[in-house]
Amino acid sequence: MKIIYGTSNSGKIKQVKDFFKATKIDVDIISLKDIGFDREIVEDGITFEENSMIKAKAIQKFCQEKQIEGIIVTDDTGLCVDCLNGDPGVHSARYAGDHAPQEVAIEKLLKNIEKTGDKKRKAKFVCVLTAVLPNGEIKQVRGECLGTIAKKPGTMGKLTYGPVFIPEGFDRVMNDLKDEELGATHREKAFLELLKII
């Protein structure tokens, strides 16, 4: 089975390859770079579902033109904080401006949460996957990881908001947890749902 994963991010590609390796399912993961996709995709949807679909349809059109076969899978991922009315949400990557450093995005998030005075600081990571099957059928699945936002960041790196996100059932931020401790992330949960379909 060949999956064209709608990203050129090598970290995301590795994460998905590792996921499928763990499931012992033989899948060839191809990136946008591998198929020569060089078009700009304007993600102007207001939901994760809309943005994931926009990407999927743009890549589907490219693959049809180039006669590239495979299952197309795209995602849209972000952090939703209850006291910020779901923000940063679909704007998670651009919350503090395009290409803003991780520290800047986290600082803005923490300041905005403090302004609300919310003590529960509930939040969730969301990942929506859209799959375009070889017969043209389109499926969408959603994975969520519930938690709260810490007052101070932990280890920097990895996911933009991983240093301040404490998953449900833990007292440490996501970035300070080992993979085997954390279990399935929002992206892995979405892929587990997708596997039931494909």
C-alpha cells in the first residue's frame, strides 16, 4: 500500500513511518517532495476538517494531472484552548505570526490565558486526517488528545505547544514524557481510525 502524505516536513514523515512500523503494516510513505509537488495551497478554511480537505483536493488534482497513484492523506493539526474560545485552533502554526519562533508562540499563548484568569486551563490537541482513496472516495477522521496548559514551559522543541501541554492523566508536559509513557498522540489516534477505513 502506498500513501502520499501531504507534507514535506521530514519530522512528520518519520513520525508516520514509525507509527506504521509499530503496527507492522507494510506501507510505503511518500512525501510531497517525493512526488515533486511545488504548488502553494491556501488553507483558508475555518475548521481543521476544511483545511485538511483543501489540501487533499489540491494534491488529488496534482496527482491526477501527473498520473501518480496512491492513497492521498492530509492532515490539519492544532491546539484548542477552552478559555480562548478554541484558539489558537486552525491558526496554531501562525498564532504569533508566520514563522514565529516556538518561544514567541508559547509566550503569546500563556499571556492570553493569564488574561482570562481561567484556573482550569483546559485544552486539547486535534488532528483531522483526510484520505482520498484510489476510487476517488474521500474519508475524514479526527483524533484528540485532552489536557491542560502549564504555567511555565518544559523542554522546548518537537510540537510547537508540546512544552506547555500536560496530557490528561499526567503531571508533566508532553515534551517531558517518553513516547512509551505518552501512548497514542492525537495524530496517532487519527491514523488508528483511518486504518479501520483503508
